[in-house]
Amino acid sequence: MPQTPVSSDSAQDSQDTITREINQLHADYAERRAAGAPAEDEVALDFAPYRSSILRHPTKDPRHVDPELIELTSPAFGHTDVGPIESDLTISERGEALGERMILEGRLLDADGRPVSGQLIEVWQANAAGRYIHKRDQHPAPLDPNFTGTGRCITDSEGRYRFITIKPGPYPWKNHMNAWRPAHIHFSVFGNAFTQRLVTQMYFPGDPLFPLDPIYNSIVDQDARDRLVAEYDHELSSPEWALGYRWNIVLNGSKSTWFEAEGDEA
Ligand SMILES: [Fe+2]
């Protein structure tokens, strides 16, 4: 894939420059597809419009480790360690989080559509104003003392997960001038072992920032991008209380959810 050199201060690049690069890379992909190349829904490790991906993407093959050994030295979790209250991000000891309350449900599935039960799913996100509680987040938007933006749950026998949360706001980042991330929720999915952890992001339907965001667009395949967007589900919405969104996660196969390379975290 042709790449554009990273400038010394890429945060000065304009949105037009970034959008032009995204469009060119997508056009290159469309050309490859038209010539008979297979769909590319793998992680793009070095997508030039996503500036820092060029500097920090892995350059060597993954190192294979002995999963047994890792499990002996890593933290462990059990079903009893995850309480039902941990899937509700809107409540705290002091009061309720501010923002647009939402119910987020979905299923964790394998390539054949079979439910994957008993799996730990963790989420983290910005608050309604687009601010993370994280120290590195200097976005001048208010913090919400009643919202930490983290939650977790274990999938049930049908592979279902359910979170109650607040719709996150978009937030600025320093990829280029006037760069904004579309609203998203980060997901971490564990298999049966910590060495099987996968991380991805879920987006919201109809976000006007989609065409402008180099992270979302680093997935060059439109179908693969679409699989990261939740659906609004009116049946799931709860009267006088919350809007419902549904998003399934597929672990592998041709309909697999796109998962991030290690280190991507914006
Ligand atoms: Fe984020």
C-alpha cells in the first residue's frame, strides 16, 4: 500500500490533507478489489493518515509465547469476580451520570454464528462531553464526577452482553488540525485466557465524523467498517428512560469484527 511520509509536525496538517489521503487509499483499495484482489478486513498497521500508526506499528512478526506460562504469571478473573452492578456505568455512590442514557446489548459470536458464553467483556469510553477521566486527556470539557467510563460483564449462555451507559461525546485529538474522533466505545474481549485478548471500537450510526476520521478509515473495507457501527433498536429503547443500541461482536471468520493492533488507543 503506498504511504505518505510523516511530516515533522503532523498536527499541523489540515483536515483536507488527511481526507484527501484517506480517499486516495480507499480508491487504491477499490482498484485492487476491481482487479480481483481479496477483501482486506485485516488490521491496517500503518495507515498514513493516522499519523502515529506509522511511527509505532509493529515491524516484526508477533512473538509466540507459551500461553500456559503467561497464565501462571498474569492476573486472573473468575465469574464471581464480576458483579452485575459493573455493567451499569450510569450509577455511582454519589449520584447518576449526566448525558443521554443508553442501553447497549449484543451477542458475542463465533464464525458460525454460535454464541460464545462466559466471556469477559470490558468497555471504556469518554463521558457525554467527550472527556476521559484519564490524566492524559486535556480536552477542556467537563469531567463528570459520577462517571468513570468503565464497565464489564460476562456473556450469558446465549453469548449476550448488556451495558447501561451514557452516549459518549466526540472528542478532539492531535492527529492533525481540528481532528475529532467520532463518538465510540472501546471494547475488550477475552477468550478463555489473557493471551487471547482482542480490542476494538464500536461507533454510532450516522456519525458525521466518519469520513474525516483516519482511525475509522484505516479499515479500508466498507463492509468491515460497517460491522463496527451499532444499530439503533427502538424495541430495545425503554420508555421515559433510555435509547437502545445493538451491536454484535464476531470473533473470527469472514464476518469478523475488526480488532485493533496492540497500542492503538485513541
Ligand atoms: Fe477513545
